[in-house]
Amino acid sequence: MYTQGLDQAGKGGPDTREAESRAQLDAFQARIDAEEKIEAKDWMPEAYRRTLIRQISQHAHSEIIGMQPEGNWLTRAPTMKRKAILLAKVQDEAGHGLYLYSAAETLGVSRDEMVGDLLSGKAKYSSIFNYPTLTWADIGAIGWLVDGAAIMNQIPLCRCSYGPYSRAMIRVCKEESFHQRQGYELMLTLCRGTDEQKAMAQDALNRFWWPALMMFGPNDAASSHSAQSMAWKIKRFSNDELRQKFIDVTVPQAEFLGLSVPDAALWFNENTEHYEHSDIDWQEFFDVISGNGPCNRQRLAKRRKAHDDGAWVREAARAYADKKAAAEAAA
Amino acid sequence: MTRQEWPLYEVFIRTRSGLSHRHAGSVHAADDEMALNNARDTYTRRSEGVSIWVVRSDRIVASDPAETSAFFDPAEDKIYRHPTFYDIPDEVENL
Amino acid sequence: MSSDATLASYASRLGDNALILGQRMIELVAASPELEEELANANFSLDYIGQARMYYTYAGEREGAGRDEDDFAFLRPEHDYKNLLLVEQPNGHYGDSTVRQFLFESWYVLLLEALTRCSDEGISIIAARAIKEVRYHLRHSSQWLVRLGDGTEESHARVKASLDDLWRYTGEMFAPDDLDDEMRAVFNGPHLEVIETQWRENVAAVLAEATLDMPDDQWMASGGKQGQHSEHMGFLLAEMQHLQRAYPGATW
């Protein structure tokens, strides 16, 4: 509820803030260490604010762009039940984008600015959504793998030190609890179906496995923001820890489906009780992140078109509201 | 084209009768009616509410975190406001 | 026609309106003018898909031939769909889809009110559920029509053109065919002439607030209720039925 709009009159924004003193920074870190939540209008280091704005807005953009690959199959969903489920899920993604933009807005950035950065290509979003959905099985693979990976990332964020982000994530995680299950159930139905359906499922796993692993971000050694984010309790586990956890729970799920994970070198290490896997193709990851994935241009073009096509509508609604307000003031 | 976004509204939801409205989140809307619709479509998709309040965010007056101690600490030493402050012999009932 | 056959056909036709309109709205996902409108649009399409499922399931029960909701939705030829031409019209721009929703929902809400009073319990129960949803849809589409009509010069001009374009599909809503007559005679179904009068009154009031003129009664298109559709319908069905047609008999 602490929003940009709540700034008291006469108080300066971040620009007029005095230099951050050692004492302030220490007091701030002490609050974090005591697991106190930071709220929007509390004093916070500029770098903390910037980190959060970057992370929350990227997260919001991912939800919004993430509507597209699944939306691609909405009109072709094979049954009425599947159509309703998928629509509800894609709608949740819009909702989650909205919650997250709102959380970022409490830090003094407008949704317009964030959307502007997305449309101009300046802002990043999760690399996974730049892969195409080519068959119906991809809808299952996204629910199972992509939402599975997302949940693993998101559950620790419910305890993030920043109150509005943490509250948004609690809501998101609660709502998303059905997403992964519906995806796995969809895969299960295909794997128990005809040979063609099973082949469809295997093909989807083949294409989404590695991109799903990349969702956790670069290896810890190469991750530029990790250490500070951990100290600020924005982040609670490292990229590699979460990725390993994901692999450990997902491989047995694939086996249950009767599908093979597309990694010939995958094996279970009895000593560590973890799966060992081949190296990830980081070149592909960095290519996709920097704009060169299969669908980057297509995804942004669609978002831009929706934004541009809607301009006259947003403008009309504002004009109408202004007229009404003027009429009421005159009355 | 001007890049002026719709104003922000805060959304408060009563989850069922008997409870007070509680802050749920915010939405953008061009006018009050739209804000109510948007709040309904965003925050009550899973039957979370029986009543919605929306209010323009810029109409909310909030206390300043910098004045937190001046605002709230003085209440801390008024322990005589709490029933546990008073020692009453156990034999006395119904107090 | 046996009374079961009447009810099956009638329920199936209601299902067709709901499904085809829901399908059109689904095409709007990730294309709305603002994020909040995404959520609204998805809510409405979910409502329509849900209604279609209830109507089809009931139609299947009355028909007694073992067809379920998916048989109705995905495995019929185009001529068997009896929805209004209005609901299959492409989304166009936001003004076009707003006007389509508004014209249809203004009618549908009245139809549902009448159907809650019909003597068939199956239909009246579905209508009672659907009308709660559609009253809200109509509130939304009416408010948006007013905003666009009384917004900017550009929005007024656009939405006026949408209204003029789509008006020709409203005649079909009020022209009773044999099925309407039978539904009315046997089950105390809706009286379409009465609905037309009320519809014109309600629509005129919203249009006035939107500073839009009611279009002159021009030539009216018809055929949807008899399964004679516009060219758009074939593509909508081809896309929607794709998986069921490509993999006959598979379970999804």
C-alpha cells in the first residue's frame, strides 16, 4: 500500500536524499539481519532500491511476456476443460504481472517507465519465454518444467526482505500452486495416450529441459548480483543450489512419465545424493538473454503492437474521466 | 501521444461479512468505476471478496517513517492501559 | 419435434453463442489495451466457456445419444453451429469488440432473464447462473462504450463506425425461427418481440450517454441461427477443432 502516490507533500524524492552515511547503512543492515521487513517509505540504500526495481520489474515483464507462448495454444486447446484451465492460468500470469508492477511502483518507478523499458528492449525478462510452443505437449512441459523452476525460485522470495515484494510473492505462489500440477497431469495424459501423443511429450521435454535449467541464471561464479542480494535477503539461495534442487526433484518425475531426460551424461551420485549433469550451453543462454533467441523479436513485436493499438483507448478513457471530473467540479 | 498513465488506486477487500476491509493491492484505472471493475477482476478471481473499496493512492495521507518514533513510541510506556498491569488476588472472580 | 429434441437443440444453440464468442475473446489474450483489461477479458471468456460447457452437457443429456461437451464443441461440421453471426465477427480493434460485446450482452441478459422463468428446469438453472456473469459483462461493455463514445474525437469516430458496421447483425437476435417458437409454446420460452422493445430502450439509453446515434435500421444479415455462417466461421472452427480432428479418438 506504500505507493509512489503516498509521498508526503513537500518532501523530496531520492534526488534530494543526503549521502548515505555508514551509520545509516549499518542500521539498515541490522534491520535486515534481524529479519525485519523493509517497507516502501523506509530509508533504504539507493543500490537496494535499484536492485529491487530491476529484479521486480524483470519478474513482472516475464509474467507478461510469458502469457504469449501459452496463449499461442489457447484457441487450439483440445478440450473444453483444457481450454478453461489454460485460460485461467494465462490470466493468472497477467495478474501476477500486475501484482509485481504494483510492488515495483512502491519504489518510486511508474508502470509506464517499466513498460517503456520492456518495449524498447532495454529491460530483460526470463529467457525461457523466447522459446516457441510448437505442439500441445509444450503446454504441459511449460507447466511442469517452467512453472516448476519458477516456483523453486519464487518460494524463497516470499521471505524477501522487501515487504511489498514479499507480499506479492505470497499471493503469486498461492495462486500458482495449480500451475505445475496441471502441466504434469497434462503430460501424464499424453504419456498414457497414443504413440503419437507420447512422442509429442518426449519432444517437448527435449526442447524445454535445457532452457528450463537456464532459468535459474548463470553459475554462481558468474552471477554478478548474487552476493549483495543474498546479504540484503532479497535472495536466499544461490542459482546453482536452486538448479540442483530442481534437477533432483524433476528427474524422477520424468522417469514416472516414462520419458527420458535429454542428457546422456546424467547420473545419480550416491555419495552426494544429487544428480550430476552435463554442462549447460551458456552461449545459448547469453544469446537468448541478449536478444538472439528463437522468439525474442516476435514476443516484443506482439507486446508493442498491443501497446500501440491500445493507445487511443487509454487516451479516450482518460479524456472521458477528465470531462466527467470537470463536469462534477462545475456542478 | 502523451505518455500519461491512468492513476493508481489502492484496493481494499472484505473477504467475508464480519471482517474489516483489508488492503489487497493496487490497480490502475482511468476513473472510479473502472477502478472498482479492475479491482474485482484482479483481486477477487478466486472468490476472495464480498465487498471492495477503492481509493486513489494520491488521496491517502500516510504517516512518515522518519517520524515513527515520535508517532508510536510514546504509547509504549503507557503500560497501565493494559489489563495485565493490575494485580488482583486470584480469589476475586469475574474481573 | 419431441420436447427433448427441442431442448437439446435450444441448449446447443445457446452453447454455440457462448463458445464462439468465448473463442473470439480468447484471441484477445495478450492484446488488450491495458493490463487490467487483460484480466477482465479473460474473466469474461472464462465465463462464456463455462456457460458453453453447461449448455452442451445439458444438450447431450437431453439428446441421449452419448455426446459430451467436447463432441459438441469440437466435432460438428460448421452448419451444425447455430450461433448468431454477431458473435463470430472478428475482433477488429477495441471499439469493434466492445460494440460486439455490448450489442450481444444487451440482448443476452434479457434472453437469460426470460429463460430463468421458462418451464424447463435444466435451462432455467443454467440461465440463473449465467445471468449473474452477464450482468457484470454488460456493466463493463456499457461503461467502455460510453468512455469510447464520449472520449476523444478519434475514439468517437472509431466506435461510431464499429456501431454502424455491426448493427446489421442485430436483426437476427429478434427474428424467431421454428425453434424459438417451439421453445416459447412448449416451455414458456422468451418472447423475442418483447425482448426487442426492451433491448432498444436499454441500448438507446447507453448510446445517448455515449453521445452516439442509434444507427438507422438498415438491411439485416441473417443465417447464423440456421447454420449459414460468414466466411470467418470456417477459420475459427479450423483452428479450434485442429487437435481433435488431427488425432481422432485421442484423449487429452
